[in-house]
Amino acid sequence: MRKKFKKQIIPFILIGILTLTITMPHAIAEDETIQIVCTNSTLADFTSNIILDNASIDYIMPAGVCPAHFDTSPSDVSKIVNADIIISLGWEPWLESLLNKSGNSDYTEIKCMGLGEWNIPTGAIAYVEKITEGLKTALPNQEASIQENADAYLTAINEKAEELQNKIETLGLTDRKIVSIEWQKDYLEWIGLNVTHYYPPPEGLSVQDELDVINAASQKDVAAVVDNLQSGTEFGARVASESGVSHIIFSNFPGAIPNTDTYLEMITYNTDQLINGITSFDFTSEKTREMQSQLDSIELQRNAFGVTTIIAIILCGVLFMMYKKK
């Protein structure tokens, strides 16, 4: 009876084991290369500074594209077919469809939702901490090295932040007036600038909104209009041209502009562009004032010459009349 029972129960045990094997999340071996796919280059760069060994890190969206307007392609599906970990902002409108098309359901997803702007170093720190915790949970065997790498990277971010703020202060650019697209407003204020007016992406602006931006940029002491590359730059260029200020273009994704392959390089580039733009405006303004002064001087000399000429003619006339009377 017992032998018969064992024979009957063994197939069910085997089926149960097989079912668990199929449905259990994929366990990543310690020496296995982990396939990590991020939705954008910013998250990919953060991740590459947190996990350094046995990991392949890729990203889906090109760095020069706006996340809300990105259109996926078949090659994007292939990127996530074998992904072990997917790191996202949590709101990309195209990601769910991409995941469904890939057929990959055996992955861990780390969602960086509600963390604000990463352009500000304090914001970037929040993203790094979120990704760090997610990776430590997904990869417990690497927990110590992940935390060690994250700590080193956070130190580098803080050092870069202090360097850039000091640079603005040393050059005497603190509190300079700027008009900006809203995606860069927080960074400009963080670094010490005075954003007197900001505007949403240009496609949502009415005619009156556009006039308000132009009027704000035309106010006294406004030095520049700051645009965001991924949001389009034509409107900002027109505003700067009509108001006579500098047009500065920032990026909020690493890799969109040469020599900005990392987050730290990107915020350094943005800050340098800001400095160059304000300096250019000041130089142009000074030259304009000098030219105006020269024109005023020439005008004064011309007027003086005209008055002198008239007086000379009158005197000549008087002398001529006196001579005739004699």
C-alpha cells in the first residue's frame, strides 16, 4: 500500500517542483553578468557608478529626446528581452507597452518616482539612493560593494556641487537675472541665479504667454534666456534675439552633447554655458555702451561744429554789412 502511495505521490511532487522552477523569479548567480536596462542615460550613468562589476548597463531612450515624446522601435524591445533589472522614472508612457512586447516577465523593476529634478545635485542624490536600495535588494550578494560604490559617488556629487556653486560666486554672478524654461529653473536657483520668469515647454504656450516671456526677458538687467535641449530651443532663441540677451542651452540627459557623457560632466557643461552666456551678454552690453558713448560724442561734436559754423556765418555777415556802410 505504501509503495503504491509513493508511486502515486511522486509525479505530483515532480510537477510541483517543476512549477516552482518556472514561476520563481530568476535567481542571479554571484558571478553571472547582470543585465540592467535603464529608460534613460541619466539613470544609466547613476547605475554605472553604483554597480561596477559583473553588470551590463544599457539604456533605451536616446539622450537628446524628451521622455514624453519618445517613440519606441523594435530594437528597443530587444534591449529588454533578457533584462534582469529595469530602472525607470516610473511614468514613461511607452515603457509598459515595450515590456509587454518583449515577453520578459522575469525581471526586477526599480521605479524612481516622485524624486524631483535630477539636474540639482541634491535631487541626483535622491535618485542614487533609490537605485542603491533597489540594487541591494535585488542583489544581496553584492550589497556591501554596492553601498561602498554609492557612497563614493555621492561624495563626488557633493564635491562637484560645491565646486560649481563656488565658481559662480567667485565670478560675481550670484543673483544675476535670468528667464528660463521651467525644467532648468530649479538648477539655476540652486546655483545662485535669480530666475525672474519661467515658462513651460513652448508647444503649450499661447500667444499671450509668448509675449509675456519676451516682455520678461526685455526687462532691465536680465542677462539670458536658458533653454532645455530636449524641449526644443527655437522659441528661446527668438526670445533672446528680440530682447537682446544671451541664449543659453542646457541639457538634462548625459550624452546629448559632446563631452557630457556623465552626469557630472553634464552639470559642469551647463554651468560653463551659463557663465559664458552671461559673460558674453556683459561684454556685448559694455561694447554697446561704448559705441553709444562714441556716437553721442560724435553727435555732440557735429552739433558743436554746426553751431560754430552758423555763428561764423553770422559774424561774417555782420562784418560784411559794417564794411559796406563804410
